[in-house]
Amino acid sequence: MNARFRPLLLIVTVFWIYVALSDVLYANQMQSSLTAMHVGHVFAPWQARLLQHLLLYPVLLTCVWTSLRMGWQPLWRRLPLQMLLAVGFAALGEPALWLGDSVLVGVREVVSVITHTPGHAHLPVAPLTQIWIASATSFLLTYGFGLALASGFDVYRRLRDSQIRSAALERALTAAHLAALRMQLSPHSLFNLLNTIHGQIDGDPADARSMIVQLADLLRRLLHAGEREFSRLAEELQFARLYLTLQQRRFADRLTVHVPAPERSPSAWVPSLILQPLIENAVVHGLASYPDAVEISVEAIVDGPMLTLRVSNTIAEDAPAGHEGIGLKNVRERLAIQFGERAVFQAAPRAGGRWVAEIRLPLLAEASEAAFAPAVAA
């Protein structure tokens, strides 16, 4: 059986059981009242009514399933067909009762009831046409309620499936977006480091070989971090230290760095490579705007349920504020995707001739490792 049809089958079945029990109880109650007033049998026996609903059950399922498959659009074409299904089902209500009664008392007794023969002369039997119309009207309303119930559930199921698909697509798009943002290490920095290494090959081969090893380690860490949505803060600080060490060797005495030791950092998880754009921005813009030695500091501070990551660098006192570059927009977009309004990012000049980029985000403790370690690039 189609998995889509199973819930509808359950809903229609429960509805029809309710209708059958209600009809039997109502008929029995009315017949008891009439019997107390010395009126003969007006309502069919309860066994016949159960057989009537049992016979109509597969017809109801077929009509509802056909109606849902057919739909209502275009309305001018589908509405007559839907009405034909409803009237066809309703018209079978009274014949099903006669058939159920015939199983119980025999065809001759049923004929005597229908034709008002002397065997049932005391029953106030209405003309056959009126009985049929009354029964069809009642079952038409019943069918309408059942179809509305099934259609409502089908609409809900379609809406839920659509929301699930939309959420899956949104998660896939978000994962792809985050993967692209994590891998945005400026190619200019890599090219410049390679040029520095090239310049050292003849003058200081040992230093050049050391820088190649460090650059290879940097790229390996970059690729490894790019496969995960979150990384340990200690790993992020180690990556920052390695990147700044390479830049120090490139710019010699112009660059001083302060990065906390990974083992002394708070035990927390942060978005992978979230510090890298800030550090790269501090190196590039700090050296470009300040003629003397530039000092770059990286800090990680825990304040209750929040973690603050701060990258600052020396700038000239009268240096213009400048515009937010790609790296800072990268950080802002990632925080918005991963934390929404729970994370805050600010980057602006401060008193004392320093540029400060600060991220304030929820503290993700070590217990969250299982939740954040898996890769999202699968």
C-alpha cells in the first residue's frame, strides 16, 4: 500500500466507524422510543445498518481516493466530476441498507417492507422515492464531511512535506554558504608568502625550507578546518599563531604579535576559521596604515555564558576609519547565519591608536563536541 495513502485510510476508517456507530445508536434510541409508544418497527435492525456501512466502506474509500487524485483544478472541469462521485456514493446508501436487511431476513421480507405488503401493514412506510432521496441527502452530507476531513489532512501533509523540503534545501544552501565563507583565505596573502619564500631560497635556504614547512602546515590546517562547522578555540588560536609567525618572518622587524597559548585558552568551540579574516585584516591594513612597527594582539575572554574574541592592531592616530572589507563582511555573515541575534560583531578604531575587531558570541562548552565536530560538507 502507498505510504501516502495509509494515513488517509486510517482517517477515513475512523471517521466511518464513528458514522456507523452514531447511526446505529441513533436508530436504536429512536426505535426504543417508538416501541414505548406501541409503534411497530420503523428503523431497520442494527445488524442491517452495520452491514450497510460495511458495504459502503470500500465505496467510500474508492470515492475519496479518486477525489483526492483528481483534485479540483480546473474547477469548471473537476467540480462536475466531484459532484458525480458524491451523488453516486450517496445514492448507494439505501440500496446498501436493503441488501444488508436481505441478508438478515430474506429477500421476501425485504420486498414486503418496501411494497408495504400485509406482512408489515402496521408500518408507516413512505414512498420508495422519498426514502431514497432522504437517505441520499443524509449520506451526501456524510460524504462531504468525510471528504473535507481527508482533504484537510492531505493539504496539511503536502504543506508539511513542502516545509521539510524547503528546510532541507535551506540547510544545504546554508552549509554550502558557510563552506564557501570558511575557505575565503585571501590568495594575495598566499602569493606574497610564496614570493617571500622564493626570495629566501638563495639567501637563506634553511629559513626558506622552514617557511615551506610552516606554509604546508597552514594549508593543511586550513583544509581540515574548512571541513567542519565548528572547531576548538585552541585550534583556532594555533592556526592564528602559525599564520602570524609566517607574516612575522615575511615583514621582519615591522610586526609584533601576541597570541595566547592554546593550552591556556578557554575550553570552548567557535566557528571554524572565524579569527582568520580578522587577523588577516589586522596584518594587511595595520601595515598599510602605520609606518612603524605594528603590534597585533589576539584575546579570548569568557564572561559568563558569553565568549569574546578580540583582535587589535596598531594604527595611526589620524588614520581614517575606512570601509568594511570582504573579510569583515565574511565574519558578519557567518555569525548571522550560525547565531542570529545572539552574536555581535564590531570593528572600529579605539582610543590609543588601535583598531579593534571584536566578536561576542554564546559560549559553546566542551560538552558540545559531539554536536559540532561532524563535517557539513558531506
